[in-house]
Amino acid sequence: MFDWLSNLRVPPFGWRVLLDLAIVSFVVYEVLKALRGTRAVQMALGTAVFVLVFYVSQWGQLETVNWLVRNVAAYIGFAVIVLFQADIRRALAHLGRAPVFRYFLGAESGNEAIEELVVAATMLGSQRIGAIIVVERQIGLRNYSEGGIGLDATLTYALLISIFQRESPLHDGAVIVQGDRVAAAGCFLPLTVNPELSRTLGTRHRAAIGLTEENDAVVIVVSEETGDVSLALDGHIEQALGPDRLRARLHQLLRSPRREPEVREARAV
């Protein structure tokens, strides 16, 4: 009954086997993640049933069923491409955004993320909508993101602007950005207790300074009173940044592997 087991050839265990298993596991995992929550899940289940019927018809010698399945299978590939072309594009795009490929696409993703931050801060400042955006670097911010509302969404200026609208329940908290993803919103940050800071600095600015006193995060602050955009780093704050200056500072801080920035506190406007 199990004569087919004798025909199996098991390759010698080594690094090639591990590499083979790792690649297959990665591809299967990414495909399953891409299929989750889409209508392609039903298609995958239907395909599994179709394959099961094919092998059952062979095992049970159901010639008519086997003939029907073999002839219909030739057209399934075309049907899948036509009916699920949008899902296929999304799955391929998701696979291309996998962490293993971010090493090769780091420059492009970094540029896009910085541009989204600059556009969002500029638009929020022009509307005088207060905001505080924390960009994670080497030291993790998990203890702060877990206290907020988890999002894990693609970083876009439209998302940031919608979060900080005054009608939004998340506008009072901080947004935490990890790479090109918005990890969480509505997060609470520690306030600084530095007595040397200007009393004109508001709660958002003091929260930004307080956080950067503890780790290496970069924090963008938009003043609700003046619309000015500030940047906090290493317990200091640089105020009244225009779009070009903010873009240059973010490129310097987030893109350069070795950075020793000097950010001095500017007087409040």
C-alpha cells in the first residue's frame, strides 16, 4: 500500500536543504499573508478542493471525474488571472515590500517616508493644527506604542493629517512612525522636567523634549498656536523650520549611518 514511500529520495541534510526550506517557507508565508482578508482566500480553498478531487479520482479509479478535472484544469489558470488580477498585483506588491528586500530599496523608501512627513507637517502647520510625530531610530519605542492605538499602516501624509484633525479622538496623542509604517497613534509621552526651558513651550514641545531625553528618536512638533514646525532631538529643540530645512534635517538624521547632529534650542516665536 505504501510502495510509493520507497521511491522517495531524501537528500543528505546540509546547508542547501536549510536554504531550500527557508526559501519555500518564506514564499509560502508571504503568500498566505497577502491572501489573508481578500476574496482570493475562497479561490485558494476552491483550488485545494479541486486538487483533492483530482487525486481522489485517481485513487478511486473514477475515470469520468478524472477526465473532467484534467480538462477543466487547463482553463483555471486563465480564469484566475482574469478574475483576480487586482489581488495578484496586490500580492506581488506585498511580496516586494517584504523586510528582506528593504535592504536593497532602503534609499527609495527612506526618501518617500521623509517626503510624507514633510508634507504632513507643512500642511498641518498651515492649518494651525497641533501635532506630534515621533520617528523611531535605533532605540525601540514599543513601551510607548503599546499604550496607544495600534495601526501598522502605510505612512502617508493623508493618514497623518486625518489623525490630527481636531474631531479625531487620536489628535491629542502622539503618532509613532517605524520606518515607512505608522505603528501607533494616540500615544502619551513623558514631559520634560528641565527647568532651563522657555516657559513659552507648550505641552507638545515639552513631551517631545522629554521623550528625546530618554532615547534617540526624532520628534516633529507642529504648534497649534503659531503653526510653526519644530524638531526635537537629544533633549533639545529647533523651532520655526521651513519645509526645505525640515527635509534637510530629516535626511541628515534618518538617512546618514553616522550622525552627530547639533540641535540647539531656538527661541520660541
